[in-house]
Amino acid sequence: MLHPGNRCKSVDRLHLRGTSAADGSHVRGRQVEPMRRALDELGIIAWLTGRRRSQGGERTELRLFEIDEGDGRLKINPLANWGREEVWRYIKREAVPPPPPPPVLIGHAASLTPY
């Protein structure tokens, strides 16, 4: 269950409505900034990602190693050359369990956003 007090109000509004900001601020607020804060707090200078070229868009040019333009950290993309088939082959071979289901929202979105 989503508790309305544990997140940024503007992020909640975007998330609960199922909309997205044209400028990408929803991605920064829900993914990029929390990850950057965690990396800063832990003093991480390099990290592994699960990004793949086969995911399309800007990722088609993904390199195995890159320096993050925002913070100078080394990003290592070990799955850059994998396609969907390789991912599923690995999941089946290694018996990777499925992720847990997403949290369930109880009530109407308007009732969870008192602002």
C-alpha cells in the first residue's frame, strides 16, 4: 500500500495519475535522484547496470563502460550485448525467481493525495 506521506508530492501526483512529465522529471524524481543519493551516501565510484542495447531508444548506442556525465561515476553495463533471448535463456537456466508483485493501491488516487 502506498502511504502518501513518504514521497515527494509532485512525484506522487505524476505516479498516481499514471501520467508522465514531458521533460522527464518523473524519471528523475522516481529513479535517477534516489539512485544518485544512495550512491553518494555509500561513496560508490562505480556501479553495474542491467541496461541493454536491445531495449532500444538511446540505449542502442550503449557501451560496456561509460562515465556518467552528471556525477563522473563509472557505469558498467555487462548486459549491453544481450538481447531478449539471452535474458530469458539465463533466467530459465539459473531458475531466477520472478520479482515480487507491485504494491497494491487501496482506495482511489484522490483519497491518497490530501494536497
